[in-house]
Amino acid sequence: MKASLRIVCVALLAFVLASVIGHTRQAQPRPVTPRGELTADEKSTIDIFRRASNAVVYITTLDQVLNPWTLNVREVPSGTGSGFIWDDQVHVVTNYHVIANASAARVRLSDQRTYDAKLVGVSPENDLAVLRLQMTDQKPAPLPLGSSRDLLVGQKVLAIGNPFGLDHTLTTGIVSALDRSIGGDGGHTVHHLIQTDAAINPGNSGGPLLDSAGRLIGVNTAIYSPSGASAGIGFAVPVDTVNRVVPELIAHGKYLRPTLGVRSDERVTAFVSRKLGIKGVTVVEVVPGSSAEAVGLRGSRMTRDGLVPGDVIQTVDGKSVETGADIDRLLDTRNAGDKVVLGYWREGLNYQATLILSLPKR
């Protein structure tokens, strides 16, 4: 009997030992397989992010709220966005719609230092704004500047920003299309945009779009999505536009687009188009002292018999125009002093004239 009990105990002990050993073996993690070197493209992307992220900032906009009981006014966060250091004077470039209607803004750097920002200038037509930080030491280096005029569909791009409040997020993609136009704040149409499939989400607005050399080539401005989240179609203001507009905002607080020296009205243009059966932008008024006046362009006038149409501008440098927005789009990349050739209709005949672009009075 004792022998049988001893045999049972030994068997039970063996079973327990086997179970423990088996369990111990199952708990052992699998060995890690060495991955080898990162690819050249991965190394390049990592390096670009490390170098560029120090120049990318997190922007919090503030609104003033009145306490109805105490009548005290306090500032509360109203929105967030991205931006980046533009120059050694610590100007920060972002989107106009990021700071529109805000009473104040605060900027947080990559090292978590936070500063109150002063608004320097805005250009709603280009969806750009410039802020300035008051700091004297440990200034972040600005991003190296690239060019957008030689961009090609298919080339790699990188977007850095703060989507959904998650700071310093990197997404990558390609240039999907060029020279897009979309509607912006205040009814403005923003022209010549870069389209990209790099994920751009709420909070990315105002952040930089970089090329594979780490140069700034655009400012992320909008997404095209019914849900408000990235759907593979994002847009950026091209850096050539940024480099033309931002210095004007820093110097004068606003950007003035070069003009032909004429004024038009969409209602008059539509009326004349229906009445005469021609397409083009009707000149309502010629600005005194302008190049348009110098070449003899005529504005519209009212008589007892009704409206006498002025000249109808049909082409600018050989490209057809039908609305004032068409002219704005064609002049958006031009500078004061540039020459343009107008094709216009007058009293049944077609004419051409060469005008010198000028800036409207500030």
C-alpha cells in the first residue's frame, strides 16, 4: 500500500514538474531578428525631420470671454494650428485662417518654451499670416528655402505639423498636382496651390511642406474632405508665393497684388456679356495716372440711354479671362513693373496694348 502511494506521489510530482517546465518554456519571448541597416530613404527622412522639427511651432489662438457675473474679461483657447520660423528675427509664418478672428496667440517651440506672439501682417487672399516672437537667445534656426516653380508631379514631399493637437507629427507623400485653386476664408479664392497626398489634418494648417532635400516648398493650408479628416487630398501654398508675400507683410503689414490700373464689377461684366454676347471682363473705371490710362483704355459710362460699356478685356498675355478672379489669378505671380499684353474688345473691334503693372496705393 505504501509502495503504491509512493508511486502515485512520484507520478504526481513528475506531472507538476512537467507542467511548470512547460509553462516556463511557453513564457520565453521569441528571439529578435536583426533588421540590418535602415534604407537610404529612411535615413534621409529621419534626418530631415530631426533638422526641420526645431523650426516648427505649435500655435494656440485665444478669444476674450466676458464673465457676466463679475464682468471680468479673460482669455480662453479657441483653436490650434502650426507654423514655422521664417527668419533670424523670429518671425513665424502660418495660415491666415489659423489666427483669423483671434484676440491673441501663443506659440510653443519644440523645446516647450512658450511665447506670446505679436501679429505682424495678414494676406487673406493667399491664406498667409506672420507673427513675431520677442526672444533674444536660443533662437530656432529658420527652415532652408526651396523653390516651387520647378516642382514636378510625383516627387516626394514631407509635411510637419500638429494635427489634432499632437505636436511635431511627420507625414510623407508626393506632389499629386500643381496650380490648384480652392475657396478660402472670407470668400477669397486661393490660387496656384500644390496638391499633395501627404496626410494633412486639422492642426496641420500653417506647417511646412518640405521636399526630399529638407527645403521649404509650401505651407500646408487645407484638406479636401467631407469629414474634416485627411482623405488623401491636401493643399499647400507654394513657397514662391510665400517668399513674395511674407516680406511685404513684414514690411507693410499687408500684401498688395499688382494691378492693371482698371476697376471692374462682376455685375456689369455679366450684364455686358449677356447684352453683347461676348466674353471678357468689362472695364468700369480706369485708375487716373495708371498704365491703363496711359495706353488709352476706356471705362464704362452712364448716359440717358443707359450703360455704355467700356473696353472688355478678353486676354492677358494670350490667356482668356472671363471674370475679375481670372485676372487676379494670372497677376498673382507677377510683380510691379512687369509688362503684360492685354487683348480687349472695343465697339466691335479687337485691340492689343502692353501695360506695366503697378501697385495700388497703400
